[in-house]
Amino acid sequence: MGTPATGLEDLNIGLSYKLKDMHPWLNGMKLKAVYHDFQANECSQDFGSEIDLSIWKGFDAKIISPWLDKGHVVLKYADFNAEDGAGFNDVQKVWLQVGVKF
């Protein structure tokens, strides 16, 4: 499903925190939380709200291969709560993302 015909306004606020002075495995881990309120751009229709949470951790990718430099792992969670009558469904998703730099 794409952008609604009435447009989309995304009012959001987020917080992030980088862990330090803890266990070596936890140091450098980044925690992030974002709250979204979705409204129509051209009228006063409320589409719903969403909470996004993520945990990011970088690592030395040379432990996998000498041709790699840096890597990261991200665990993400999103919880969208549709407004009644907005034509959308509630959705919860969890995904794991891994990236490496050559």
C-alpha cells in the first residue's frame, strides 16, 4: 500500500542512547525509540500511530574475513496501531539486519 491520496503527515519524536562504561560487549550499543503520529495532509483524518524500537551494535568484521572492515547488527521492532475507520490494519514487525563494509 502506498501513500494515501490525502497525503501523509508524520509527526514524530525520538530518543536515542549510546551505552558506555558497561560490560565490554555492551559498550557502543545504540538504543533508539521513535513515536510516530500519522495524519492526512489534506484533511483532519487520523491514520494511526507507531512505535519503533531498535538496538544497534558495531563489530570488527575482520573476524569473519580479512577483506571486510567494519560491520553492524541491528534488531528492529515496529508496532503500528491503525485508527478505526482509517482503512489500515494493525501491524507488528520484527527484523534483524546485518551490514558489513569492505
